Amino acid sequence: MEDNYYIKTLLEKIESADPKSFSQFAHEHPICFQEKKGNWLFPMMFDFYVNKIHNEYIISLLKELGLYLHNKCKNYEMSEITMIDRSLCIDDSFVDNYVLKVQNAQNDKPKFKDLNSPWRTRGISLALYEIPTFVLNSIIFEFKDTEHPYILADIAGMYMYGQKFEEGLNYLYRSINQLAMFPNRYWNSDYGLAGAANTFRLLLLMCPKNHMELYRKIYSYDYLYLTKLACTTNDEIFQQEAYVNRASIAMDSMARYIIPININPDLLYISDMYYAHYCNELATQISISSGWKYNMKSLTYYQHASIRPNDTGGYVDIEEKTYNEIVSAKHEQAKSIALLFYTGICAEDGKLTSRNIESLFKILQYECRYNYKETRKRVLNFKSYK
């Protein structure tokens, strides 16, 4: 509330100083006044008044606002993980245009692909919304030179699900080169964080696990970006997907060798599955209507230490803490793990260097060309392929 009052007061000063230009700004950039798009307000205003209006008094007010937002953010514990620094946000509202074009191009009804299921008696399937080839090619041609992780990762994903893995590599390469260094301009962007999470998710699926050092670093980046996204996004779908995907990598066979040794990844999975269901109202609706029922997956693992019910007991018999206590404690611990990864990357120890990235993409290119079926199995896990 204090932030909103301060921003409102400062906007009133700006409007009073030059009503005509403020009216022009509001007309040209109405989106930044929407409740969930407020992160675009500062970068849009700063660009408008610095590069178009050139009013020194208003620019000084905006600098004051930027400093206020920055200092306010830094007052919070683990702010690098749990907060968006609104003074460092970028105007990437153009991504909305890309998202809208993709959504409008998708077929109304999904096609379902059966996946290899870990359950003996229950199959699972993935809903894929197809886009006609000509329309898809038109969208890719329009945005192929746009250097934004969300668009690059999304195009890469389209190629991957179309089983054209090598064609997607160039987009992932361009994306990772914007995300491996800290600080980077996408660290305080909702779309940027979502694009980063998608980039490292795809790379983690593609990377063979025998390349342990590269796999460890990709995992760390993925966990870090997923955690920041889960903590900060205003988008209900992004938030749910962040918890689902973080739960997925907590169950990765390599998690025990990457997550600090005193932490049990199983308990992180229990917590993330709970939040994948309850993190927001839309997430709960999707969890139920899709049949995934993430809350039940969480509870099953707590009761049986397995995705399958059994008679051998589970964490309900092992842990002293109650189910709710575990869920809450591990939710907070995930932030500490992400901060640990962040610190390691900034200190160079966990950083993906330029040499690492070049090595990684040589490996991935080799895998796509000479181990295509194994790559396809790792990435897609379909029961059958056309």
C-alpha cells in the first residue's frame, strides 16, 4: 500500500508538471496502468520522458522513483530471489503481440499424445494445440530475429514438439547467451523469467546425464529461474507451471547430487506439488479439471514415499513434522537453495561460461544427428511417433 501511495503521489506531480505530455503517455501506453502490468510503468515512462519529451524536472522525478523502488526492493530478505526490482524492469510488452498471434493460430481442440507412464494401471497424455504449418512458418519468420528469451524458447519448443530438434538448437543458443550471465536484463522481467525457465528446461531434457558438470550447471540455472518465477510472477499459469516444473526436476535422478547433500529432494517435490495445486485459484481449477490433481500427488508421496501407493510406509512414518509443516518448510527452503545457486553463479563457480555453452551445443548437435531416437525419448517421452 505504501508503494502504491508513493507512486500515485509521484504520478500526480508528473501530470501536474505537464498535463499534455502525461495525457499523451497514458494514451500511448495504457497497458502499464493495468493491475498485472505495472512492472512496465517505470521503463515505459522513463523512455517516454527521456527520449521524447526531454523534461528535466520530470526526469528527475522518475530518477527519484527508480531509486525509491530499488532501495525498497533491497530491504527485503532474499530480494534477488523473491522480488522484482521494478527500477530494473524492461519494456518487453511486444511479447504480448507474439503470444496473441500464437494463441489465435492454434487449433481450438487439442490433439492428445500418450506418454510413457510411470504408473502400471494409469496412462497419461499431453494436450498439444497444433498450428497449421503455413501460419506457424509465418509467425516464426516474423519473430525469428527477435532477441527475447520467451519468444526464442517458445519457437524452440515448437520445433522440439514437432520432432525437429536440431532446428530448435539455434533459438536455444541465442536464448542461453542472454541468460547465463548475472546480472542480465531479463532477471526482472516476467516474460524474461518464463523464457529462461523454458530455455533451461529444454536444455536439461536434451543434455545427456553423463555430462555431469554441464548437467549440474543447467539444473542450477533452471531451479533458480523457476524459483524466481514462482515467487514473483503475476501470471497464474506461469506460477503453476513453475511449481510443476520445479517438482519435476526435484524428482530427477541427478537431484541428489546437485541439491545440497543435507536436503531430501523428495520433500521438495511434496511441497511443490502442493503449491502446483494451491498457489492460485486458476491453478486449483486446472489441477482438478485436467485430472492431474497435483495435491493428491503430493499427499501420495508423503504417505508412501513413492508416486504409487504401497504398503511399505512413507514420510508420514519417517518425518517428525506434519504434512503441512513439511510443505511450508520446504517452500521456504527452495528459496534458500535458489539463492545458493545464484550466489555460486555470481561467484563464477556455477556459471555457464562461453566455453561451457559452446561445448554443450556441440554435444547437443551430435546427439540430434547421431542419437536422434534417444534424444527424442528424453525430450518428448511419447509412446509412439509418426
